[in-house]
Amino acid sequence: MEEIADVFRTSGIDVTETLVFTHDRQDTIDHVAEEYGCDAVLTLGDAERIERILVPIRGDTNLERIVALLGAVMGASEASVTFFHSIMEDSDPSHGEFLIRGAVDRLAQAGVNRNRIDWRLSDEESPHDEIIELGKEYDLLILGETKPSLRNRILGTVPTRIADELDKPAFIVRDLDDQ
């Protein structure tokens, strides 16, 4: 984790590491994130270096914050990124491509060479399983927080299961619009 924090420090981004002991994990995550004004929370995982980043995108909620964090990581490293979106059975495939192309364009506008950016769409029945399988090839995941709260995202839903099953470091980018 120190190596990831150093990537941010060398690019001038404020990094605070906090170790907390508590009996109530759920409240502590939200409390510490609020207290420190965190834009993202980094979960532990096993990675020696960050060369490949996977960013699953579900929708446009919090996408600007995700791309901003990703731009900082990529600006301070030589890592490459793959955006991933799973097209649900009842949704329009062009919407997923629109989301990803928009994210790619924003990242390129932030100065990241397009040769370091890849993307893929999927229509598999289980996006969770596909992200797990795909994630095995990557060193870091960047996931967006969704409702209802950060603690539920970290402790009980899809990003948590993905991070746990892959044992990779993962950023959970906070959705501060509704806080």
C-alpha cells in the first residue's frame, strides 16, 4: 500500500493513512472518510507494482471523480488502463459505449496518451463473474461508490466481493454529490 501512496505523494496529491481499531466497522469507514474529507478509500490487496488498472463503469454516476483519480494515478506512473462496462440484457448497447468513450476522451484530455487506454464492453449474464475473471490480469481496480453508502459498498456488495475475491488493491471513489 505504501507504494501506491507514494505514487500520489510524488504527484503532489495529499495522502493520509489511517489505522483505526473499532468494534463497529460500518460506522468507522463512513466516519473516517467524512472526518478526513476523503475523495477515495483504498482497500488492501496484494500488488507489487501498478502496471495495469481495471475500471468497471456501471453508469455516469461519479464518473468525473473516477476519471480524475485515474488521471492522477496514470499521470504519476506508466500504468495502462482498461475501462469495462457490462451491457445489461434490457439496456441499449450504445449507451455503454457512449459512457466508456466519454471516459476515454476525458482521460485523454487530462493528458494521458490514448495508447495507454483500452476499453471493453460485455454482454455476459454475470458482470460480477466477468470482472473477477478479468481482474486477475490487473494490479489495481478503481470502483465507484454507489448508493446507499460507502460502508455498504466496502462491506457487503459488488465492489467488496470483487476486491475480496481478487485480493487486489482497489480504490472506492466516493460519491459526494448526495452527502
